[in-house]
Amino acid sequence: MELKTKVIAEDGKQELTIEREFDLPADLVFKAHTIPELIEQWMGNKVLKFEAKNHGSWIYEVKNPEGVVMFRANGVLLNLIENESFVRTFEMENTGFPVQLEFFTFQKISDQKSKLTMQIIYKSVEQRDQILKMPFAQGINMAHNRLEEILHKKV
């Protein structure tokens, strides 16, 4: 299966870039990243808090069927420019991973086509490489496929 979401990780660097073209308008892809109800649908996380504004905080979590928290992450939004870009901090709780910095850019290619670029900066090359050993690329590709499928139903 082809991965439409590309993960670019250069050797020896503490960052990676994620790129995905969508057959959707850029403003709609932006909304999918900033409206809690949409985030929950495509990411599969429960959004406990999401303040779509500069210096707004966010908290996501996933529980198993028994109600035990399996994943919890939080951060702060910065430099939010409506329908264009934002920066966020991202901390996975109880994992030992340091906070990472994520830059999101939503580029209009045409009225019905857009490109999402995410640049993620880690504290170290080792941390980035540890993340890449997980099924990270497959997971983000699946999430982006769900995003596209859900938003196509809304257009």
C-alpha cells in the first residue's frame, strides 16, 4: 500500500518533515486540525481541551475499553494564522520523551487541492530516531487517510 503521507528524515538531524497533498481546500484541512469535533473523528483521540488561539492549550487522550488512559498528550498553540499555519508544542505524557516543537503549514495548491507540511523538531537526533522506530509513518498515513475520507463526506 502506497503511503500518501511522506515522512522525510535526513540522517544526523534532529528534525523530520511530513508532507501530504489532499484533494481538499486548505482551509478545510486547517479546520480539521483546529476544530475539536473534527480532530476526534480523524485522529481517534478524545479532545479534553483545545483553545484555537495564540497561546491556547490543548490536551488529547486515548483510553482502552476498560477506561485506562493509554495515551495522553498536551501542548500550546503559537503563531496561529487562520487557514495558513500554526506552531505547537507537543508533549506525550508518561513516556520519557521530551517536548517537541511542530510547525504546521497549510498551502493552497488550487481551490480543491492543498498541501500540509509539518516540520517537527526533537531535542536530539536520538529522540527523533527512536520515534522513527515506532510505526509512526504508517500511523500518520492512516490518520491522514481518515481525515481525507471524513472531510470528503462534508464537502
